[in-house]
Amino acid sequence: MNVAQTTVLVTGGAGFIGSAVCRLLASSPGYRVINLDSLTYAANLRSLGSIEHQPNYCFVGGDICDGNLVAEVLQQYEVDAVIHLAAESHVDRSIAGPAVFIESNIVGSFRLLEASLARWQGLAGPQKEKFRFIHVSTDEVFGDLPFDEGIFTERSPYRPSSPYSASKAASDHLARAWFETYRLPVIVTNCSNNFGPYQYPEKLIPMVIQNAVAGRSIPIYGEGRNVRDWLYVEDHASALKLVLECGSPGERYNIGGGAQRSNLDLTRTICSMLDQECPLQDGRSHADQITFVPDRPGHDRRYAIDATKIRTELGWRPSDTFENSLWRTVRWYLDNPWWWRHTKAEALESVA
């Protein structure tokens, strides 16, 4: 794909993954970035401070469920590609209140697909050929894996376990249908669990860091045996840029860091890092703050991504080891309390 003068609409660009994508594209030659975000609780424009004044970056406040607004943005900014990241994404919140997940993740994706289809159908020649719709999804749509075997591939069946993953599965199917029925040049990606700077503290890694530093208990669901495959967010952003530039319409690409860790082992690793970076005065380990709480309903045992396809076909791979990326993440949270201390206190009480 020729990136010269490519205008990309990033939905949810003030969120964790979206802001990483915006920072990367806005810092890359030939790109203009339009960030459409409704600024719900997990969005944070402070995550975009490094690019907010650049001439090739623009923020637009708005909801993807507003089809007229989306259509207007696509036409006004002459958008060449969409990277769709806007979504409600926390499993616990989906269990407590699924309605907003249905509205945002399913209805919002439908509105965006409809507006993108109209935009694409109105194009001609090289501009129409260049257009892409990158639908960013999760490995959670594939459901649950046993602790000791199996891995998710691009051909894994869908078996979502939570309202969140069900809503994402539905949006995946919509995106795929818009390719099959209308030939809209859609590419679907499914990623493993992301981590890194600028992540809202209800998620596991920032929650552990911030609760540990604040002297709070570190709550872990069940026995902490649940396993996740961890992906550094900046590596995910680079993968999405590569999919945009080189991916084939109609294809699906799994993006995973190849770093499976149980929640308990990961939490203990972070506590060990914190013991070195900010030791407790009484000599105890931060791991002593770990507490076990009743498991949540439908808690999937294990996720594991096979990223062979994107590695072999597009040449993507993580930029560093999981351990080094985790060290950078821990250090970032310790060095940047200005970013996370404004968040709501209840976010720090989330569990993993």
C-alpha cells in the first residue's frame, strides 16, 4: 500500500491501544491521523500529548454510533483507511452492565461499516483501491483453552464466554460480512492481552503496579491460574500499521506476543520488579499484598495466540522480549504518576 498522503481514521484513538496507534502513525512519514473518540471513562487525551500539536493529527469528539457524524468525518477529511478500535472492553463491566457493550461494539461497528461502505463506493481509481477497513478484535472471541494444550489460529471457531467477547464476536462477523457481501476491503485482526504505558488502571498490570505502590491489597481472581498471552501495546500498534500497509483484504491476522503467563506468576514478577525499584521500608515483598477473591462468572482459563501467519506473511514480530517490555512498563508507571493519579479511585480496586 502506498502511504503517501494517506489519511487514517482511528476510532477510539484516545484509548490505550488507539493512542499508541495514533502516536505511531502521526510520527510516520506520509500519514495524517484523524482520531474519533467519544471520551468515555477509559479515554485520556493526555496520552496524545506528544502529537496533539502536530499538523498531521486531528482530534474529533464523537460517537461511532452517530452514523451521520461518522459519514461527515469520512467525507470531510477524505479518509483513505479506517482502523476501528473504539469499543467497550472490560469484561467485569460487561457482566455488570452489558447494554452499553451491545450498543457500542455491535451497533457502533455497524454504523461505522455502513458509513465506510458509502465512502468507499464513492471513490474511484487508485483512491478506491487504496481504501482499507481494519477491524481490531480480541482473542477472547475464541473462548476458552485448556491449561495444558491448544492455541488460537485464524481458523479457530468462535466460542465467546462473556457479554464483552460476545459483542466483539458479533462485530467481527459484521466486518467479515461487509467484505463478503459488499466487497468492502476489510481486514480483521485478533490480538492477545495488551500491556504498556497509558493503560487504564482497571487492567491487570497497571492495577498491580498502582495498588502495590499505594499499599493496597492486590486482588487476584480464584487461585490466579488463568493464563493470558501478553502483547506489548507498541508492538501491537506496529503490527496494525503493517496490516494496513501490506495486509490483504478479506484476510484475518492473529497478533500475539508469545508470552503466556498465569495471572499469579505475572503478578509475582511485577512485585519482584517493584521490590527492586521501590522496596518497602520494612523489607517485606510487595507480593505479600496479594489477596485471593472469588472468581468471576465465565472466567476463561487460558488464551494463547498463534501469530505464525503475520510473522511469515508480513514479517512482523515483537520488538523486544516480554521481560524487557514489562520492565519498561513498570518503570513508566513509576515515573509518570501525573498520568494515572487523576483516574477514578475505584479503578484501582479491579481484580484479575
